[in-house]
Amino acid sequence: MCGIVGYIGNKKACPILIAGLTRLEYRGYDSAGVSTIEKKGLSIKKAKGRVKNLNTLDGINELEGTIGIAHTRWATHGKPSDENAHPHQDNSKTFSVVHNGIIENYTELRNLLENNGYHFYSQTDTEVIPNLIHYYFTKDKEKDSIMKFLRAVRNACLDLKGSYAIEVISSYFPDNMIVVRKDSPLVIGTCENEKYISSDIPAILSYTRDFYLLNDLEFTILSRTSAKFFDTELNEIKKKTDVIEWNSSAAEKDGYEDFMLKEIYEQPTAVRETIGSRISNNLKCEFEELKFTKEQLKKINKIYIIACGTAMHAGLSGKNTIEKLCRIPTEVDIASEFRYRDPIIDKNTLCIFISQSGETADTIAALKLAKSEGATTIAISNVIGSSITREADYSIYTHAGPEIAVASTKAYTSQVVLINILAIYFAEILKSTKKEILDNLKQEILSLPKKIEETLKCKDQILEFAKKVYQEKDMFFLGRGIDETVAKEGSLKLKEISYIHSESYAAGELKHGPIALIENGVTVIGIMTDEKLVEKTISNIQEVITRGAKTLIITNQKINYNSFNEAIVIPETNPLVSPILSVIPLQLLSYFISKEKGLDVDKPRNLAKSVTVE
């Protein structure tokens, strides 16, 4: 949560910082602020609300400084307000700090600092950081130098418990910036005589493709021409840059009204990129990143898929495929619950972690637990060099391109595709499923991009249905088997961006309680893509129709559509990969309902794209 940007170069920093914050606003939009080094010292401009509010502040256009830091906030400690907005300064106003994360021991540190004469002006945990830096800087009796500055930042960070990505500037050092991260994302873009810092690559992708990817507790001194890296003992570290191949236009709307709609329509390309060379036209399945042998896989007696939110729903879809093809018991767990229930893990356990950003705090914590117990770990992420990919034993990437809208769409479908290909890869090594079955599934996967394009043609039909139901207060989603995983994702999307209360249920559970909620006029959405289960699902839908429900069904089965208020027909495919198609009408439905209600589709209230705090 929260986005941070930094710049050090020869151009005016403020316009670059605000442009970066605008691109990062999906990470938080309660308040925003910038701090630059001006001729008279540090300047801070900040305001409650959206990034655009910064442009209205007095003096914002007069800032001339070429070094600066900036922040867009998703509140954790302290309500959204001008006072609680970042950046924060120490009492002497010589150090400015922006921070993403949570300082768990900030009360203890605040008490320490107050006992040493420091005063606080906000309710945030972040305000302890600049004051702690000042505290250590003034205690250090050596002559002022950039290394003294670095020692103060290092000493302050060693006192902090929790997660953080931090940028620090000081009026004492007008040509430098210090940055560090621990359990929160931070990247440094570099080009000649300029450095760009951000919590996410898309914010600065238009300036450079060359990035330094920081590990935890790597301290960096930045100047216009150099980046020097140090460990906690302040030994210098040599780091190489990584080249990011994302197209910078992928982080722009490119004529679409919203990022979410753009990303829904990018799904044919995203899925095509995810398939990549992993399944060739001659149906050979390969993962260059993985080095599993039959002997290794045969020792695995249990698989955990661990994720949060939409990524967890992708994992539920993957569970079906892995168990069917590989015959290995597979359990899907919510990352935030996993490590608190003392899971049974050993060297014969495989844990698969899914995170679009690769920075999800709960998922990373679960990964570290699994590794400590000796499990083999695989990360599935969209972001090269992200924290989760550097922690896991193996990493595989969806290559879906930047996803900017808070509500995930193309990341979900890409994750479902990738975990299906992974299941095929395992099954081929284990020889647990007949070759013709696997080859058929590969052909179905290769045909998905075209079938997604066909499915997207339901747009107008979905729009008309959205106009009929957008004022409703409750909706219900039903499905059986793999369709129930899609029902969960459809329900989540509706909640996220339309604020309509919705629930998803296994259709067979309808008579065990949920049917009590069905009354005249309530909308029920059913998903039916498995011919083995379609008749039973139809029976369940008939039960809600009898009680006055309005119904929308999404299906690829040959059934009598006249029984339902609306039917969306999608292309036929193997049930194991049907979620990639059946979810698309539900994505569009949530989008159009939100638009009909006049809501901000890309930035739903209280939500942020990357959940980097627990």
C-alpha cells in the first residue's frame, strides 16, 4: 500500500514526482505530498486527497529543486489529513522522509524520542523515522560526511521493527539521497546523470529500462551520476542493473476510458505472452526455470497453493488441474491465515505462492515459513525481480505486462493459464495422465487467446444487463466444481468496484442455508461450463427462479436458454481452463455496473493495488 517516487538529476524534480505519483495512485489515494531540496533548504508540499490536489497548492509551481521525494498514501496509522500526509520531517527540518510499510514498534520509538526532547505533529508511525535519523546523526561526533548520513539512516533502520521502503533527503547533503527497503518494494531506475526511484516499475518506465532491484536492508547512496550500495555493516556491495522489457505504453490508458477496461481487453495478448514458448506448436511443454526430476516429484506428498484475494481464486482453479492430472493432494490456503495455523510442512511438501506484484506481505511471510520448514517453493508473479521471486527456490512469470487497475483482471487469467501449464509439466514428468489427454489440454490452451477475443464480444449484452441491475443491493453467484471458483472471483470483482454486497456459493449448498436469502427480484448469476455438472446446476438455478430471482447464466453448454432472464454463451473449451473464459463476462459486468453508478473504477475506496503490509 502507498506509493513512493524519487528523483535526482538536472531537471525540476516536482513535475517528475507528481507524474510518478499519478501513475502510482492505484497504490493509495488518501493523501499525497512532495519534498524537494531548494536553495533555502527543504520544501514540503502535501495535501489530503488525490494526487491532483497537489497542483492547487500555493508555491508548488515555484519549486526549482532537482532532487526530491514524493508519496501517495493509503492510511494505516492516523486518519487521512494534511498533517498525516507524507513526507515527514524531523524537528530541525533538515531531514525529509517518505515511507511505505508499517513500523510495528513506533510507540516505543516515539516514547524514546519524546524523552530526548523531540515533538510529534502527526498520528503516523512514519514520523519517528526522520527524528530517529536526526537523533543518530547528532550523536555521531565525526565530521559531517555522506557516510555519517548513511550511518544515521542505517542505525535508525536497525531500530525499526516491521516493513519499510524509505527515501531520505537532507538539506545538509543537497546532492544526495539515501534509500533502503525491507519487506516493501523499491526499485531504482538509472540513466545518464539521473536516477529515478519508485515502489513500482510502471511509474518510471517511461524514463528508463535499466533498473537496480534492491534486496532487504541494502542501503543506497544516490547522486546524479552514481548509485552505491551497502549492507548493514556498511560494506559496499556491487550490483548490476536489470533490463525491464515492458513497453512503457502498457502503463498508459491508450485511448481507453479506464485502466480496468483496457486490461480486460488486453487479456488475449496477456494470455498469449503467458503461454509464450512454454507450449510449442508441436505441443512440447517446457519450463526453462524449473529443474524437477521424476524422483523429486514422486517424493512430494502434498502441495499447498498460497495466495490472497484474486490470486487465491486462481489457485483454486489450479488445484483442480493439479489434482486431476498429477494425483497429488493439493490444498489452497489464504496467505494471511496459513502461517498462523501451524501448517503441516516438511521436505516432501511443495508450496506454490501466487502474487501479481510479488510484494504481497502476507504471501511473502508464508513463503519464508515454508522455506524454514524445508518445503520446496515456487513463486508465480508478474514482476521480474520482485521480493517473492527472490525468496522462492523457483520463480515463473506470467508476463502479463503492467496491471494498473486495483481490481485484477488480466493477472488472474494469466495466473490460471500458467498454473494449468505447470500442472501439465508435472504430469508429463510423472506420467500420471495419458499423453492424449495432456495434448488435448495443450491444444485448448493454445486456442485460448482467440477464444478470449470471441468472449469479449459479449460486451454489449453485458452492458444492457448491467443497466438493469446496477441499483441492486445484493447479488449471488453460483457454480459447481471449477465453476464455483469463478463464482468466487466474480463476486469479489463486484464487491471491489461497485460496492454491491455479493456472495458466492457452491450451487449444491443452496438448500443448506443460502436459499433463505433469495426473494423476489434478487439477481442470481450462475456459471455452467462442465457438462458433467450442468444438469444439477440448472436444477439449483430453477430453485431460485421459483422464488422470484432474476437470473444471468454464463455457459458454453447446449441448454435451453429461455428459462433464464439472460444467457451469455461463451466458446466451448476444456472445463479445466474454462475459468479463463467464464470470468470475462463477470469482469465486464462489474465494470459496467460501476460505471453506471458513476464510481471510480480504477481506484475503489479503501483498496490499494499492492498489499505490502500485513
